[in-house]
Amino acid sequence: MRPRVVVKVCGLTRAEDAAWALSCGADWLGFIVRGESPRRIEPEQAAALVAAAGGGVPVAVMVDVTPEQALDLAHRSRAERVQLHRVSPRTWPADFPLPCSFAVGVTDEGMLVGEEPGPEHLMLLDTFAVERDGGTGRVWPWELARPLAARRDVMLAGGLSGENVADAIRMVRPFGVDASSALESSPGVKDPERVRRYVEAARMSEAQLEDAS
């Protein structure tokens, strides 16, 4: 049986939002610790949120870093995984001590913009935008990722919410789903009802897939 879909809530900046995401059933908590984003926080702030949450898998999200910088940021954030944007997987050391997700952009036409990482890494598919790394709130044609998800682990991102995450899971059957801006009332502030609906819809869709298999 395929493991359950990993549900990630990203762009967290407040302890109450992290705790609420976990209580709703989220698995991974994402903290942006490097990059141009209104959701960016200092690694030490992320560490405090991780300690307060007391559960889940903390993910340190970062842009354009070296392996040394990534490991330092992850340790200071108390993260268990790193999510890398604008980083080449070809140059990443094979002995990096933490699990990695590499972000690859997807255009409105479903074309990949970036290098596909090796199978030892998780591939995050997110809406491609020249001006920003994630957090666009825009969706892309998820069904085009079905063949990719059939041969490797992928995580879907880009405009996911309680209204569309079930469709995305049914179409692609991904390893996981990731949402940020669509769950907010303002940048960095999660709306509790949007978070609840997102996690609940993902879990219901997952259960339906299991029943059908």
C-alpha cells in the first residue's frame, strides 16, 4: 500500500499557526529562512516555532544557498529537512546529512523549468514565476505531472487550497502536497478555516484513493 500523502503547510511565521496546522493533521511545517519573501523569518525564530509546535517535520526553506549555508541554516532552525530553490541538484554533495527537496518550476503550459534531481531527493513542482520563488498562489496543469509521479516521488505546490487539493491528488497521486499563500488571511498569517479545509480535503481524497485501490 502506498504511504499516505504528506501534507505540508509552508510559510509559517507564528506559533499558533504551526500548532493549528498540526492539530488539523498536517505532517510537515515549512519555514522560509532565506529568500525574498514576506514570510521569511530568522532561523532562530523558526527554531522557536519548531520547539513550540512540538511535532511534525520541520522544513527549512531557502533560496540560492551553498551546502555549507544550507546546513548552517537548517541547524539554526532545528529543521529536519531542507527545501532548496534556485540550487542545482547536480552540484549538491551526495553526503549532505539532511533530506533535500529541490524546487522545479512549472509553466502554465506544463513545461519544467530547472533540473530534475536524482531519485534520492524529493522533487517539488511549483508554479514558475520569474519574479519570485514560490508563494504565487497560481496553479498549473497538474495532470501533466502524473507520468512523473508514477516513476518518482514528487510534491505538488502552487495555489493549492481546500477547494482544489483533492483534485490535484486524484490527478497526480503525488508523494505530497504543499500550500502557503492560499491558506492565508495576509502574508505570513494563516487563516485557520482555510488550513483546516486544505488538510481535511487532502485526507479525504487520500482515503478515497485507498478505497479505490
